[in-house]
Amino acid sequence: MEIQYAYTILYVNDVPKTIEFYNNAFGFKQKFLTPENDYGEIISGTTTIAFANLELGRSNFKKGFTESTLKEKPFGIELAFTTNEVEKVMKNAIENGAVLLEDIVTKPWEQKVGYVRDLNGFIIEICTPILNQE
């Protein structure tokens, strides 16, 4: 059996606004948006990041789910974006509405890593690629 990780769906208040945030903060372009504006995807590399509105989420999960919000602690999951310009990307993200979670640090394996939260409260790691350790 072959299986691939295809996409991550984040449940958000406003799909078009979230897509606009990811475009402005990180340069990801819109790939798809339903006419109802309740589901959309961005071009983010080999794995698609998608957004669905909370109402769609409630229809999918009859027993409910925990909504991500900046008013609460973030979930223990993150989206990680790699770049060789961590400082520049962090600065641009914050200027476009991201909230600083953790300043940039250099890990013992020499990877630069910083964390922000998007407008819905989800954690985004901005980091340099991990170099091959031999």
C-alpha cells in the first residue's frame, strides 16, 4: 500500500482573510477557494496547506473540536517553513499580523529557529533548513 501526506487543514474564522495573511506574511499564493469562501488552499510546496471555516469543521466533527485562538495557549503542533532568511521572514510576518511567540535562536545543531502565531493562533516555525549531519 502506498500512502502520501497530502495536506493539512486548519479550521479558521475567515478563510479568505487567512489566505490573504499567508500571502502577505509569507508570499504563499492562493491555489483554490470555494465560491462559498468556506474552504481554500495555498501553494506551499509539495504539501498543501488548506483552510476551512469553523462551520465546515463543525459539520465534519459532530462532537465538536477545540478552536484555535490567540486568546488561549497554542496547540502543541506547528507549521514549519524553511528559509535562509529567517530574520527577514520573521520581520515581514510580524509586520503583516503575526504575533511573536519566541525570538530567533540558534540551536546546538546550528539551525536558526523562531516562532510566531498566525492571526488564528496557530504556531508557525520559521527556520533554516537542517543541514545533513554526517
